[in-house]
Amino acid sequence: MKLSSAIITGVIAAVFSTAQAAGTTKLQVQIPQSLKRENGYDHRNALFGMLPYGGSIQQQVYYTNTKLCSGSEINSKNLFPQPSGENGAMDSPFILMVDRGDCTFVTKVRNAQHFGAAAVLIADDKCQCDRANCTAGYSGQMCESVEPMMADDGSGTDIGIPSFLLFKEDADAIKDVVRAEQVVRVEMSFSVPNPDDRVEYDFWSRPGDSNSFSFMTDFKDMAVALDKHAFFTPHYAIYDGNAAGCHTADGQNQCMTLCTNHGRYCANDPDDDLYSGVSGADVVTESLRRICVWSHYGSEDGIGLNWWNYVNEFMARCNDPDYFASPDCIKDAFSHAGIDASKIETCMKDSGGLEADTNNNKLDNEIKMQRELGVILVPTSFVNNAQVKGAMSPANVFEAICSGYAEGTKPEICEQCDKCPDILGCVRGGGGCGLGPSPGDGTGGSVSAHTFASSMFLLICLFSGAGYWYYNRTREEMREQVRGILAEYMPLEDNGEEGSPSNGMRGNFMMPPQNMGGASQTAGGGMMQSQEMSFASGGGGSSMMSGGDPMRSSLMSS
């Protein structure tokens, strides 16, 4: 436990000694003009939430004098200015300002989001010691020497609105106006530097990090689709063992299996077990290996298809404690990704290796860049040297990349997909919004009108064809049944020949003597047979038959 605390302290000290990353947002007061500043207000972005890159939010500000640590704290009675809507309803959308303190930034922003805010301004409640305007105006108050950071507390993945931290002297000026029941309208704008027709983007991760797994799997298709219009560079978040106290002056490794090079380069243990499983040293080793793969197979074109293939092969085959550092598994991943293993081994040795108490120039470069950019959390990404805020999802990073092109230079894949509801599916479908597959998320994209109409037409044709076939089949079966019935009742072809035995039998069956009526009364016994024969052969007695049994008469006459 003491070891982990020392490492964390070293990392934080190293990070906060570096410059802030390039800002990508702007905060300006539009109303009243007395609060407007030429270059906007100094502020800090939250490391959570979603930022609408390429857009802006311009709405009225409401201030609540509660800490907003629970959703039940806020209501129209503790808002300034008082809402003017019916029954105290607020004009939506709106920006909510809340004071810092008593709970995490994530908790405050989440409660504001549930209340209906489109964005949040956190008002700092303490002066920063390096801000002269604040310390001079609040003499006698304690100041903070370390600037607050709006970090994610680990539960901020559900935050879907942006939030800024506003310094005390600026926040107090705005609060004074809204408390006087005056309207304050603020604009929060979000952009990515867009110097030319090629965007440069970086992704910081750590081998074995489960949070990076899905991103690395899905973003490969986007990187390939952006092609030469974007230049990608992967980076790996390790930490300086010297700054963390892991490397001593006499070359001793105080952090055991967390570090390589006698404690110079370290990484956190993925499974928190120093004696088994994947070690921090294994993570450093794999980081260097991937850096070398990129040097040979991606640094020239900025796409690195072989690098993407290796990373995905490694995650599929070796991302397990039993195989993470296995030479055979790594060799197998190299083979399937089309990587020359000898080139990578030479690169790792030539950079300084991992065994001796010496510097490794490639790992030194990673630590230097990590400090310059202020990388704290991984995974994270930068577009044109500006950090991408919000959820580290392929869609979010793709939107940030597409907003980083100079006007009129955006590639076609961005024009087709960056506003699509299912960006990943659109890219995989070759630019057809709603047509591409998006495996892994359990949902499909929206369906275009053309696709819907075509599908309906095919279904109609299918059911129409099936109905026509069934109709013809039923009709033929009915005909066969009728033919069978007729065959039982129709006379034989020789029915009209006299003396035929069958003729006499049909006559006797169809017209028994008791039903002959007047014919039996006017003729003798010898005449009876003649009348029966005549009736059966279609003579004048048919009208009598018709009256007795219409169906039989119909069958006989046909």
C-alpha cells in the first residue's frame, strides 16, 4: 500500500510540473456587455462529459446557491435569477452554475444533467495563489497553490453534457449580476485546431488495459478509412521511475516487478499482484515492442495497418496472464500480422534495451511527450495537439478528427459519416449512413428511405409470387376433385347402345318404377323398361328427374 501511494505521488508531481495542454474551448459572456472580455474567460475543461466539437452552446445562466450534491437540493426557489416561466418553470435549455465543494465534480454535473441543464459552470470557492487579481481582492483568505482539476471519479461515463471550472474572481462577478435578478447569457464554444488538410492525432493507452480493448478493436476501420487525410501516432503511458523513487542513485530497483532498467521505467501492475500474473515490467516491455512495430510499419504513412493487425492479434491471442509475456504467443501474433520479428527485436535492443541500468531513448521520448501534453488518464487521445474530452469512444474521436480539418478540406468519409447516428457502422459500410454493420453494440444504425423502399418492394414481390403459386395449386386441386366426382356419375361412352347390360342397370338405378308417375299408368309392363331406357338416355323424362334431384340432373345432363 505504501509503495502504491509513493508511485501515485510521484506521477502526480511529475504531471503537475508540466504545462497545460492546448485549449480547445472558449467561454464568453454575451449579455451583459459589461461582463464581456476580449479573449473570453480563463477556465478549465472537465475530463469527463461530451463536448460538441465544431459547435457551441449559448444560453442563459442560472445560479444555484446549493452545492448540488443530491438531486433533491435544487428547485426554483434557490435559483438566481428567479425563473420567469409558468409555475416557476425555467426556460430550457439553460446553463447551470454551481459552487465547488462537498462532493465530486462528477456528482454535481450529473445532478445538473438530471435537472435539465445543457451545460455546467463550476464556480471555484478558493483563490489560486498564482492569480494576482484574486489574491488582491480577497485579502486575508487562504489560497490554493495547486490548481483544481475536474477529474473523473470513475463513474462519469454517463455524463453527456460539457462542464467548465470558472475561477473564483470571474465566477463571483457573474454571480453578483444574477443575484441582482439580471440576465446573464454565456457562450461555450468547442473546436479543434484546424491548420491544414491533414489532421494529426495521437492515442495514449497501456497494453493490457481493458478500457482500451474495444477502442483498439473498433477504431482500426476508421483509421484505414481516413487514409492519407490523417496521420496517426500511438503512444504508451509509462512513468518515470526516477521521479517515483523506484530508481536509486546506486542503480537499485525499489519497485521490484513494476519496472525495467533497474527501476528507470515503470508501469502499474494490471492485476495488482507483484508476484504472479502480468507485471508492470511486462507492460513496459510490450509498450516498447509496439513502439518499435510502429517505427517500422506505421511511422511513414501514418496509418500503420500492420501495427493495427499486430495489436488486434495480440489482444485476441496473448492478452491473458499465461500468454502476455510468452515469446511463442508474441511470435504467433507477429506471424499473423505480417511482422518481421527480427526487425522488432533489433529495434528494442538498439533503443537501449530493458535489462541494464541504462536509458532507453524510445521510452524517454514517451515520458517527455506525456509530460508536455499533461497526460494523466488513459486511454486518452489528442487531435492536432488538443486533448479530446468526453468518452473515449471511436465515434467521439472520429468526430473530433473530422472537425480538425481546415475549411473545405474535410475528406469524403467525414462528410458522409461524422453526423451519422451510427458512425462506426457508416464507416464500415463505406460511407452509407445506416447501411454498415456495427457489431458489438447490439444495435443497428438508422435505415435509409431507399433501403426501406427496396426491402418493402422485394417483400411484396415475394408474397405476391407465393400467393399466385398457391392460387394455381388450389385451383388445380379443385379441378382434379371435380373430375373425380364427374367420373363417378357420367355414363360410359357406350351408354346409348341398345341391349347393353350397363344401360339397363343405369336406367333401373336412376328411375325406379315407383317414381315414374304417369308413365307407369299409361303404359304396360312391357313399356316400363322402354321408358326407363329412354329417360336414362336423355329422353323426355329428364324434366321429371330435374324436379326430383337437381344436382343429379345437372350431372347427368353434362
